[in-house]
Amino acid sequence: MTIAAFLDPLALGCVAGGSFAVAWVQNGTAAALSGFSALRRELWIKVQDQADAGHRAVLRIEHTVESRGISCADRVKAGGAFVSAAADAMANNRSLDGFQAAMLRLGAHRRARLTAMVRFWENVADCAPAMGMLGTVVGLIMLFGNVSDAASIGRAMAVALLTTLYGLVLSNLIAGPIAQRLARIASEQIGWEEDAARRLIEIGRREYPDITASGLCVATEEPRAVRTPAVSS
């Protein structure tokens, strides 16, 4: 027996396609796109490295705000998408309440995206065995519908068994582990982002009462002296 005996493109396509289609219907297009994009981004993230970079960026924001004013917070572009968005919110809001509301919206958006990404792969893992069982039922129907044709019995039995195999493999060896890894990464990512958000809110609590009426960023360059021409006598 060769490996070719375990390959049936049609049966594989039906099980995989059906599983992904059901998960797409359950979660919507945005969640499905997030789930697929996670295969090249979130799945390979080193959360600790990302957290360290984020915390360093928060320290830079704190230094920038203390030395140049809160409207200059968005000058710090490092630390990842979350910290950059938080810095923009800090610079563009004129009150602590507005900044806190913006951080709540940002955190809720991040949690919703990560949750939808994980749920999509969990739904794929849940649907795959059912799609495999559906293929098994189809194969048995083909088997009993052509009992008189000995050549078709083997084909029908192969479809019945392979679809079950594909469903189990997709659920337990592919989609399930992906969902579990993404869930762990999402939990760790949300954890450090919430820590960074609390730190930024503390910075805002100190700095927003001192914001100038104009809200302009304090210049770092020394003003040039104006040279006045000498008055001839």
C-alpha cells in the first residue's frame, strides 16, 4: 500500500471546504480573514519580545511627554500597532476622559479581533469531524446503491473511510492545535497590552492637567536670536 491510497482530492476538498465554509458562515468574512491572516502573523509571534518592545516604547512615550508635552506622544512610533495607536490617542485627545474612552475602544477592538480569530479556528476544528461523517454517509449510500457493481464498491468504501480520516486529521492535528496556540498567544498579548494601557493612563493622569490651551507640541530647538541692525548716529 502506498501513500496514494490515502489521497483523494475530491474527498479532501469536500471535508476541508465544508469545514471552512461552515466556520465562515458562523463567524463572518472579517473573522475568517483574520483567522487566515493569523497563519502568517499571530501564529509565529514571540509575545515576550513584543511585550518588551511595547514596554520600552511606553517608557519612551513617558519621556517624550514629560520633556516636550503630551501632544508629542505620537512622535514615538515603535512598540507595535497597539502602542502606536495608543500614542496617537494620547496626542489627539485634549482630556483624560477622552483618552480613557479611546483606550477602552482600542482595547475592545483588539480583544474582539483576537477572539474572532481564535473562534474561527475552533469552529473549523468542531466542524471537521461532522464533515467527515457526512462524507462517510455519502460513501455508504454510494456503496449500497451499487452493490451489484463490484468495481464501485471499493471506491465507495474508500470515500466513506477517507472522509472520516480527513475530518479527524483536520480537527485534531491542524485546526485544533492552531486554535489552542492562537488562544494562548491572544491571552498573553491582551495581558501585556492591558498593562501598557494602564501605564499610559497613569501618564495621562499626570500630564493632562498641565496641557497648554493651544495643545501645541513644545519645540526642542532653541529659538534663534533676532539680530537687530545697529542704528547709525
